[in-house]
Amino acid sequence: MHIVVLADAVDNQNAGIHVYTKKLIENLLKIDKKNRYTFIHCEDNEFFKGKEHHIVRKKKGKGRSTARRAWHLPKLIRELNPDILWEPCHIPPYRIPGHIKTVVTIHDLTPVLFPEFHTFRGKTIHKLFLRKILKAADLILTPSKTTKRDIRKIYSPDTAIEVTTLGIDKPNMKAHRPKTKPPHHITLGAPHQPYILSLGTLEPRKNLEMLIDVFLELKMDHQIPHKLVLAGAKGWKNKRLLAKTAHPDIVVTGHITEGEKASYYRHADMFVYPSIYEGFGLPPLEAMSYGIPVVCSTGGSLKEIFGNHSLSFKPTDAAALKKNILSLTSSKSPSQKLRKKLVEEGKAYSNKFTWKRTAEKTLKAFKNIS
């Protein structure tokens, strides 16, 4: 079986879809020695060295992106003539020959459910093309039952939908100290000022404005000693959010390396994920693997994935978020017992999620349509 993977996300993203695509490629190549894999991507990248790959560059200019999807990519795909074409990021190229089985991964439907949180281009593309894509696909992959349910409810495709839950890499607690100090004013390692960590792209769906408001209330009303670290790349529609971060105890890191991310996780006092909606949510799972108690909203699939293993709150309930954070900041016995329970259960739960397992489920789904 010849499988072509559209791997642009490995080149041009740093968030969840980048991680998903990269980790699936690595693990599929480890577990599958029978099938042939070819990767199509858009930039020079050492990751593809030694792998069968083709670069179809994204050129700037009006209509160039459309031409790439409508002509250049389909032309190469026809020449490669694979058994399966897999698009890990929602929107595959146009005009794919019917005898090639098409697989698409739909991570969530937020451009459809919450268009106000997305760029004009992103929500317009999904509005124009997603229904046709889902109808034409031979297989749809999703990371959660919640996303599967959303797809069925909104689009009712006849296409098979397989849930392939995501994975994480287990942390090496000794190996993840970056050689240079992370770009903030917190001293990592004991003794240090405790901090609340939240990680993700700074964009409206992450609901970080509410977290900042709650944090500042806790500083004023309860004098908690913590800083708030917002780690991750600056996304879109975040001008009002960034204006709220002008406080000495709020740190905005910008994009961070894997080594820096490990240090942030390793030394955090707690992890808070207030997102309005997620198709899965890797950061809370990563935080659990580092032994950090997690406070997590119930938005989208977060209730499905983390509801029984974190302190939960509705993404619109600031009072519940405040109460949950406060319950972990006390040095009194009930708070410490709660912290210990969340840490132990979270670490055990996170061990169930591996990229190898995700790759095995994905490969099984490929075989079912071949």
C-alpha cells in the first residue's frame, strides 16, 4: 500500500496540528515496515531527510495558494498515484482522482461552531469546502467522540468516522533543562516564585482574558503569591488580551522551544486550561505527565477527555475557575490532599496516551479502506 501524506503542518506550524502530524509520521514509520510512505510539504526541513518526500512550495501572491491546491498538488499526486492520500489538517487539495482513497483528519469544528474566533480566511474556507470534503472522503479521522458527534450532527456524512485519540511523549525529567534561561523573570528550580501555567496559542478561543481577570482578582482579594505564565505563540484577534497582560506578575513568553516548554511544565505549581472549545487538548495531558495538578474547562471534548481527572469548570464560569485555583493554593491539609490526588491520578491517566497507540489505530483505519 502506498500512502501519501500532506505534511505542510510539519513545516509551517508550531501548535497542535504540527505535533500531531510530526508524531504520527515518526510512529507510523516505526511500526509499519510493509507500506510505502511519501510526504509532500512546503519548505526545506531536516525532518524529512532520509524519507521519500517532495517539496511543493507555497509562493506569495494573489491566487498562488489556490493554484497550489488546485493544480500543483493534484498534478504531483496523480503522478505518484498512491492508494491512499491523507490530509492531517482538514482541507485536502482539489481534483483528486476518484480511485485514490482520501483520508482527512478533522481535529475540531471550531471554524464552523465559533467563526467569530477565527480569521476571515479560515472560516470562509471551512464554510465553502468542508461539507464537500467530508462527503467525498473515504475516511474521516477525529481525536475525540465529541468531534465525531459534531461532524455527524452538522454534516451527516455517510463516510466512516474513526476516533484516534492523541498521544504524548513521556517526559524525561532529567533531560529537559534548557541550557539557557527561559525568556521570563521567573527563577526556575527551587526556591522560586510559584506560578500558574497556561499553554497554547494566544487567540480568542483559548479564553485567556477570563483567566487573567480571575488571576488579578485572586491577587487582590487573596494575595496569592503566584505569577501567571501564558506560554505559546501570539496568534490572532488578541489585542485586547495583550493589553490586559501589562501587570508585573503576568508573563507572556511568545513561542517557546520544546526544552523551554518542558521547564515551564516541570516547575509550574498548577496548570490551567480555560479554553472555550477543544477537539482534544494536548497541553492538559502533557501537564499531567509532569505531575502538575490541572484545572480544565469542560469546553468541547475537554469534558470527555479530562472531566474525571482535573478540577473542572464551565468555560463561562469565572467564579468556579477562581474557586478551583484557590483550592490548590492553600498550604492547609485539604488542599495538599487534593493536590496529591490530582497529581497521582493525572500521571496514571496520562500514561494511557501514546503516539504509538495513535499510530496503530490510524494504520488499522487505513487498512480498513484499502
